[in-house]
Amino acid sequence: MMENFGKQAERFGTDIRYGLATQVDFAGYPHKITIDEKYVIEAEAVIVSTGASAKWLGLEGEDRLNGRGVSACAVCDGFFFKGQDVVVVGAGDTAA
């Protein structure tokens, strides 16, 4: 799926680069991002996309019921439970 996203972005002229962001400077404009401690990229906008990982509770049946009523992503799977009672477990932005 991510490869398809990349291909679509390239069709619209996106310059895609890979590397590890080792430093950012948001104090000025344009923003400066250092990649692999040696290359500096300047950008008008920066999207910080750090990924996510599920924080399971360790309860009996979580693995067995994953995708069958138990989910770690309300945004991803909420649609499938439209009109039903749903419980969100977590605190702060974990449950958001």
C-alpha cells in the first residue's frame, strides 16, 4: 500500500527521499531538516509521521479475537461497528 502511495505522490511531482531525520530546525522559515547527520533539506511544510503500534492489554482472548470484535485501532476498524456499542480502552491520546 505504501508503495502505491509513493507512486501516486510521484505522479503529482513529489520529490521523495529516504533517510533518517537526525535534526530539525523549526525556528526559522523555511524549516530545515538534517538527514543522516549530513544533508540539509529546506521545506515550507513538514509532516511528522512517526507511526504507531498497538498497546494490547494482555488479556486472554485478545489474539484470538483480533479482527473479530477486538481491535487496536478505532479509526481503522470503527466503521465495522457502526450503530453498535463500542468500548475504547486507554488513557489520554492512547484512547483518542
